[in-house]
Amino acid sequence: MKIKKGDTVLIISGKDRGKKGKVLHAFPKVEKVSVESVNLLKKHVSPEKQKQQKQGQKTGQIVEFPAPISVSNVKIMCPKCNKATRIGKENKERVCKKSNQKI
Ligand SMILES: [Zn+2]
């Protein structure tokens, strides 16, 4: 998989189309990535679980987290030319297909 954790990507399909964000996690086996502030799902944290983290807090809490999306729904933003691009590989290094620079 050519997209890695820490890359900035542009969402090209789905409800978050047009958003940009940083890749928080890459899941190469399933070809998915989770992207900051994209495809947010709500998860309820039970008081019991939370107690282990924060002593004394008794109410549950809703937390939002980015659910993984398919890499086919994103394009990498080239940090060198600042455009959504495709990546080529040259001698194991990633190369922007627009600017031909290593990224
Ligand atoms: Zn580029």
C-alpha cells in the first residue's frame, strides 16, 4: 500500500468528499486508512471502562473516532507540489507523479 500513516490525503468519494486530513492509521492488509476528522463514528464509552482511565467519573461518554475508509476513496496530497496526486515507485521510494519529487 502506498499510503502511510502521517500522509495528508484528499477524500475523493463518499460523504466526506473534498475533505483533507492526516492519515492516523494505515491498515495495509485490508487496504484501508483512518483519516483525521473523516468518517467519524460515535462510540459510547461505558462508565466502567472510563473509571479505569479517569478515577471518580461516573457518567458514560460519547466519543467520536474516525472509522477506516478504503484507500481507493482517497488521493495523497503531495507535500512538495501541494496537489492531490498519484504515487509512483522508483527504487523503493515514493515519487509524486505530478512533480516527480520524492515524497
Ligand atoms: Zn508533487
